[in-house]
Amino acid sequence: MLLSNKWKDYELLDCSGGERLERWGQHTLVRPDPQVIWDTPKRHPAWRKPSARYSRSSSGGGQWEKNDLPTSWQITYGDLKFNVKPMSFKHTGIFPEQADNWDFIEYRIKNAIAERVSDRPLQVLNLFAYTGAASVAAAHAGAAVCHVDAARGMVAWARDNAKTSGLEDAPIRWIVDDCAKFIEREIRRGKRYDAIIMDPPSYGRGPNGETWKLEDDLYTFVKLAVGALSDDPEFVIINSYTTGLSPASLTYIAETLISSRFSGTAESHELGIPVTESGLILPCGATMRWMRNGD
């Protein structure tokens, strides 16, 4: 399991009864989490009066009950800064368990740039890129980034995160588009990328009624995306929050579609966050990392 345990502005204080108790900077939030199937005593004092609690509605959805919470605020991870905003569907715009991937992205890009003979910038494609934490990490490491998400509001938020991190002038292309259609066009244009990051949703529906289900569509999508890789790619990351899809399934997809063409090594892991109160680890999805040979 890969642990995101270097945070200073985020802390998973406790988790019990289907909820997380989290510290985001100076604010404490209580949010639902279906992985928290245990019902341990809620001894931490912040359970009693958090800054805000997200409560689900019996009719679907839910809402925030705010005690003392601004509309948005900033948190820091290393040199990166992000804008946190409680959203109508319980999220905050940041997935803290992905911090280990941000470290991996920066390490791989910096090493690749140091080893390169060509002056051509290292090109990174971030698909289903959400609010851009991985894009910011890649740009901070020195890559040229193409950030793609179908939601205009998420792309705007990502641009704000880049600006907050002092990267408003970094070489980042901000694209609002369907990811599959965008890749198809890039392949036709002959555009290729040295690294691809993707964080596809478990379920989705397109503007014309198209449906996406990760278990059914991921293999086909990865097969398409591989066509946009350069001749000597550095890495590929695939994230999954679908509980029915094991990390080993991601490795199998990567080995058959990426390693078979470029050699290299694929490894999949659970992602986790340490829980302060119990000293245990909360599982938070899975990630696959493919890396070229020689590293």
C-alpha cells in the first residue's frame, strides 16, 4: 500500500460509522465514506463540533451543515498550493491520498529532464484531470502539461490551483473536452506524450446520453490512450476508485497494452491515509504506475 503520510495541512483524525473526521488546514470536516464500515468509539473532541458536516439525504444527495467554515481556503503540500471548496456532493476538490502520486510524478519528471539529451520539453497528458493537482505537480517539476476535463468549472478551478502555486505562466494547455474524443484528435494530429495520467470516474454520462462504466470501458480507453504515447514514454498512471476493480486488474491491463509495446514495468497498489486516532490505515482506492525500463 502507498501511504500519503507527508501532509502537514491535511490529517485524517479519525473514521467511524461511515464517516471521516478530517483536518483541512485549520478547519475540521466530517464527510461520509463507504469504506468506513466499522463503528468504533468517536472519542476525538472534533467529532462533537466540526467546522462542517456533510449529511446525506434520504431522497439522494446531501448538504453541508456549516458551523464555522469559509467558502474556500488554501492548503499546502510541499511547494504546491491548492484551493479547497466544500462541494454539493461531499468532495472538497482535493483527494489527499493522491499525494504519493504527486511525489512520484515530480520525481519521475525531474529525473527524466535531467537525463534528456533533447531540448524538447517533456510532454504530460492529464486525462479526467479534475481540479488539476497532478497537472500542477507535473508543471512544477518542469513538464509541459495538457490538462483535459469535460467539466468547464473543474478546469477553471484547476487554473486557479496553478495560479495559487505560482504556475500561472507555466506551459499548461487547459482543455474542456471529452477525453476520448480529444485523444482521437491528438492521434490524428500526430501529437504524442511522454507520460499519461488518468483518473477516470467509476460512472459517467456524456452530453448526448453516452454512458461510461469503468469496469466495461477502461480497457478500451487505455488502448486508445496508448496510441498517444511517444516512442519512448516515461510513465503512465491509472487511478481507480471502483471497489469492484482490484489493483491487479489494473496491472493486467497495463502489461497487455503498455508493457507489451514499450517493455517497462507495471505495478499496482492500494492508496491509503494514516488515521491519527487509531494508528491504522484507511484504504482509498488504487493506482497503477507503469515505468520505462532502466529505472
